[in-house]
Amino acid sequence: MQWYLLIILIYILVLMGFNIIRSRRVKSHDDFALAGRSLSIRVMVFTLICTWIGSGTFIAGAEYAYKAGFSSLWLPAGAWLGIVIIYFLAAKIRTFGQYTIGDILEVRYGRFARLFGAVALIIAFVTIVSYQFRAGGYILNVVTDGAVSVEWGQALAAFFVITFTALAGMMAVAYTDLPNGILIVTACVVAVPFVMANAGGWSGARHVLPPGHFAVVSGDFGAHPALKAGSYFLATLMLLLGVQSMYQKFYSARTPRDARSAAGLWIIGTVLVETVVVIIAVFAAAKFWEQGRDPASMVLLAARYMVPAPVGVLLLAAACAVVISTGMNYLLSPSTNVIRDILQPFMKRKPDDRRLVIWQKTAIVLLGLAAFAMIFIPTVLHKQISVLRYSYFAYTMYGVAVTPALVAALAWKRATRLGGLLSILSGAFSALILEIVVPAVWPAVLRDGDPWGIPGIYPSLLISVAVLIAGSLLTPPPSSEVLAKLFPDKKH
């Protein structure tokens, strides 16, 4: 147990030293927020993989796989479609070349759309960071055989993620993601045959697990299984299409061509890793089915007890890598919104680069502490914490509040200022009502966790898209000057 922990701590400390060195190369706010727009295809591919592959995959995905088996692939499958769509928009995103999605929203929909979009993003992304901390707690708890509690583990994870991000921003994020991405892909692929063999192979798993674990749609999905499967698919699809962390990576690419090439390779790595993680979690569930283990820890338990020690260390280090990398990505991103979308638009005089970097580092620390509070307070109150539930809320909030207006800004010339603004507001409001207010105030209407058995993303997304279309068609189309900023050299 001690040498497992020692190796992982050494790896984390090496990353910290690497980030300290990288921090010395930060000379401007462009360096801190976008790595000087210098990322190569190789760095882009692995940082995109790490942007998406996080504890939502290793912890929430494992929890879902334990409950629903292979039909849990509906959760990551939405992202796979999203990456294909983004492939065709990647070059345009890089050509626009700003800092946040707020820059796009303001061009098409005005300053208030930028502000409200930033608020929705901050809520969603701080939630995502919070469950990265929780995942770090799970990892340290499993690695130490319970010697380090989940509560202390999540505090240590918060410390490392906040420190790494504040050191060098995108310089730290992107170049930390390169070794982390290689480690994640290698560890997952190598571990699969050992985990399957330890669980008795395909026949052994089928003998232990319920038949629904091998169905296209598990009957355990909820009151309406097909609707629940579709809701997870939609949640990941809508998040990925609008996730700012990914847009920032495209802004950071050296050229639009590099951005598009990286997106093409990104889908291969993401499909591979997410499928492999579900396989590991399902066969680990077969191994520990009758032991009452925490469903969220399936991949971590596989690393400790189902593979040879060197492979186990590799897989646990990969789990640490996804927590650190995803936490850093989703902490850097909203801190950029605080600076670019909330503070700077209301300043009469543009601050210098040094002051901007200091402000963004301060925002990183404050948002990191807010994320820690989101997971610490329920811990103190002894509330049940589900990483899967946290991730679903974050995906839904962002996917219905920001993504429809953002995709329309890039792909639909008829989208207008009123339509985009109303879409952001109505999406955010409906998601908060259905995912937070209704469960808290009217729990009697919940069916398997959803109001009236209907996943909240359906009505929320319907409202957001309908308002976007209606508001746009009922108002005059945008001017050619506005469209030229996102549709250059084309007739409008």
C-alpha cells in the first residue's frame, strides 16, 4: 500500500516541479490563458482527451456502469457525436481566435448574453471541479486501503488542482495534459485483459450480473429507461458542443488547420478510453457484486485487486491524472470568464498583462475554494454524494443554457440577439427549477430521481431551443457586419 502511494505522490510532485518551470515562461496574459497560441497537434490531441476524460469517466462512468452495465455507454456516446460535429467547426473556432465563448456570444447576441452565459458556465464548471475533488478523495482512500479518508483525500486533491492551475494557467494545463494523456490511454488499454480474466471472462460476468447489464438499454435506467438513456446521451452531447475548455484549446492551437487535425484524432482517443473504462468497470462490478462496494470505486478497485501491481500503479496514476487534468481545465476556464466576461467589460481602462495574470490567479483560487465548499458542506452534513448526479446537473445546466445559443452563433446566420439572450436565460432557469428546486421543494413528484419520471434535460432543452428559434424569427436578422466576424468572406 505504501509504495502505491509513494509512486503516485512522486508522480504528482514531478508534475508540480514541471509546472513551476513552466510558470517562468508566462510573460503575458495570452501565455497564461492560451499558452501563447502555440500548441502543436501532438499537444492538442492529448490535452483535448484530458479535457474530456475526467472523473466523469473514471468515477461517474464507473458508478453508472455498476448500475446499468454496458448500456452505460449511452453516457459517453453523446460526446462522440459531439466531437464529430466539432470537427467541422474547429477551424472556424481557431480563426475567430479569442479567449472565451463569451467573445462569440457578445458578437452575435450582445453584452448581456456574454454576462449571463458566463454566469451559467461558472455554475456548471465549478460543479464539475467539485466532483474532481471528490474523485481524488476516492482514489487516495482506495490507494491507502482506507488509511486516508475520502474527506481528507478530497482536500488534498483540491490543494494540488488549485495550486497547479494557479502556477501557470494554460501553460501548465496543456503541457501537463501531454504526459497525463499518454498515461491514461496506455493504462486503460493495458489493464483490460487482466481485469476481464480476473472476473472469469465474459461467461463469468454474465453469470454474476443481472441480464439488464448486457442490454442496449438497461431496465435500471429509471422510470422510463429509453428516456433516461437518451437524457445522458443528450447531456454529454450538449456539454461537449459548447464546452469552453475545449474552445480555449482550439484558440490555443498554432493554426486553424492544426485545430481541425487535432479534433479528428481526438475522437479516436476518446472513444477508445471511454469504452475501455466501461469494460473495466463492468467486469469489476462482476468481481465485487456481492461485497457491497461503493459503485463509484469500481475502476479504482480493479486497479488495486484485479491486475498485476505494476499495471495497478499505472491505472491508479491514470486516475490521478484525469482528476488533476480535468480539474485544472475546468478551473482555468471559468476564471477566464471572470476576467474577460465579468470584470473587463466594465472597466474604462484596460489593465496591463501583469495585473490580468494576478487577477486570474486570484479568481482561480476563489473558484477552487467555492468548488471545494460544494463538496465539503455536504460531507460535513453527512449528505449522500453521487458524482454521477453532480456531473449530470453540470452537463444539463451548461448544455441547455449555453450550447444552443453558442452553436447557433457559429452555424445559423438567422440567429438574433433577442433569440440568443432568451435562450440562455430560459435554459438556465428551467434547469435550475427542474434539477434543484423541484427535488428540494416537491420530492413527492420524483420518480427514480426525475420530476414525474421525465429527465429534466428534455423540457429544458426544448424550451431553450424553441425560444431561440422563435425569438430569432420574430426579430430582424443580424447585420452583415455582425455576421462577417464569424462568417468571413461569404455572402450573407
